[in-house]
Amino acid sequence: MSFRRPAWLELLLIGFVAIASAGCGDDATAPNDSPRLTILDPESTLVAPRNSQITFSATATDTEDGDLSEDIIWVSDLAGELGTGGDIAVVLEPGVHNVTARVTDSQGETVTATTSLEVSQVEANGFTPEINALVPDSLIAAMEDLGMPIARGPDPPALEAAFLVSPFVLTASSVPGDSPGFRFPDYYVEYSRLDPDSLTLDIDWVNGPSRAEGIGGLIVGEDGRFSIFSTSTATLAGAVATILEVHTGTIGIDGLEDFHTAVFMLDNQGNPGGVFIPEATGRVGRDDDAFSPEIDGIPAAASTSISAGASARRVPALLSCDPRKLRSELARVE
């Protein structure tokens, strides 16, 4: 005699075995929650000054592993890996950085978050590191005290042209005995080889019997305004000096507006013959009609007198101890 189990009992036994296998088998896995990653700083609108410390901050949590913030890895598309942790501080080179935060939990689940920021070409005071190394704050203050406008910023205008500064007039001076209002010979200046990445350019100028060619300048500015800083070695009547020259203006239609130039004596090497202005003094001149038209290069006639033996006078008229004497020399050379 055979016995057959009822269908309901067969189903009950099958269900029991299935439940037992699910609870005890080696293939059983619980679902894994992905980590939760949130970038707190910096905001994507940040523009950081050059050479400044930038703080990156984020949190990462995981249901199974808990706090994973110290495992966050930060990577810049320009600079590579920046560090690991919930908070890191780094100095980045100029440019737009896309920075990715990445974290992985114990189950191998990886999540990422991204932020972008720009590092400016200028430092917090609006100057490049090269200008800050060249010109101390005290000298900037001395120029501004004389009414010299100084532009700052990472976006100067595309300045590659020649201009005529006339009438070129002394407006202020820290040189003893000077009288503002004195008119210097016309000033021709040409800017070339502007590099927007390094914020450098070349400067040529002619001023009476004096000239300079290929002087390297450092430029900053924004909104059409600019300031250019350069140092050079000047010679006059056999004497040699190191000078700082600064040009400031605003690019306009067919020329420059409100052009100023300042010349300060850095080192006159004892000033033999007394031909230079004293050290740590300077003069500010400007285009007195506030407009310097663009011209087609420095005309040959402007430098004719220079090639005739006046190369020893490679100094702006603003630096001569007696600019009236320099102008009389110009008259004799011409």
C-alpha cells in the first residue's frame, strides 16, 4: 500500500526548504548602500588669488562603514592628486581647476563629486608675484602719494601698439626744487609681444635724445585700465643708474586715455657728477590733454638724433637731475 502526500503538504515542504537555503547558503548577500559624498568648500564660483591657500572640505558617510570623510581623495585635472581627507589646504597654480572628490566603501562602491575654481594670475593685492618682488609696497605708496594712478588685476587690455604722449608735462615730484608744470620733450612709446599667460610685454620708447628698446615689462589691469612696471639700467653723461619706470593708462578709441608715467630712482651708484635725481625720489608725468593718439610705430625722425652719438643719454628726461639742461642738450643735438 502506497502513501501519497497531499499537494498542500508538498508545497509547504518546498517553501520550508527554500527558506532554509536562503538563510544558510554561502551565496546570501545583503544589499550595499552607496556612500554619500558632499563637497562643502570651495564653491564653484571661487576665484582665488595666486599663491593663496585654498581649503577643500567635504563629508562622506556610508550606511555600513560609517564616516568615510578621512578617506576622500582629491584630484585636480591640472595639478593631479591634491591630498586625502575631509579637509585639505593646498596652493594651486593659475588656471581653471576641475577638482574631483572620490571615496570608496569597504564593498568597493565608489562615488565622486566635482567642483571648479579659478586661480588668478595675480596675488591678493592685484599684482603678479614678479611685480610684488620688484616693487615694495612703500614705493607703490610713494607713487600714489604723488597722484600716480595704479591699476591692478589679472586682465589687462591687449596692448600692442605705438602712441604719442604730447604735451608731456611734469605733474608731481618728490625731487627737491622741482616745479610741476614743466614740459618735457614729446614721449613716443610702443608696446609689443604681449603674453597674456605670463602678463609680460616689451617696451620701446623715445623721449627727446633718449631711447630704450626691448625693455621687458610686467603688466596688470582690468576693464581697459593697465599699469606696466619695468626696471632698467640708465646711462647719462657716463653715469649709470638702476631705475623703475611705470606706465598707466586706459585703452580707448584710437589711443590711450589719461596716460601717466612715473620714474623712480632705485640706485644711482653714488650719483657721480650729480646728473641723476636722488635715490628713493621720483617724478610723475602725464599727457596733459589726457589723450595719447595711436601712431604707426615710433617715427624714424623721433630717434634721428639718437644715432648721431647720443646713445650715452639712454635715460628718460624724468630722471635727469636738471631736465631743463637735458632739453637744452636736445636742442643742440637736433
